Amino acid sequence: MRPIEIQASFKSEREAQEALHKLQALRAAAVSGYEEGGGILTATVDESVAERALHLIQQVGGSVDTTLS
């Protein structure tokens, strides 16, 4: 499986933190770019969990800037 990079933006720090914890639970290879007060997260996940990662980001209120092809 190949790694997929996902970029997501959040309106609040709470949303970003929740997404960060859930992505870590999915065993994201890396999560970076978090900024206080919201901001953008970049996560690298295995292709096998990419759809789940996108879904959970959207569930917590994030906007996904990545499309899977």
C-alpha cells in the first residue's frame, strides 16, 4: 500500500485536536502543521485507511483539501 498525504483545515483548535487524536488512533505515519486556534493539519496515512481518515476529518468539522484517485 502506498502512503497518502491528507491536508485538512479546521475552524477551531478543538476540532483540530480531535482530528489529530483520531488520526493517531488510525496509526497515521505523520501528523504535522497543527497551529494554535485551528489551522491546517497534514497527515500521512496508509492507502488502506485513507477513506476512513477523510471521513473522520469531515465528521469533526474539518475541510479536506485532498482528493483520492
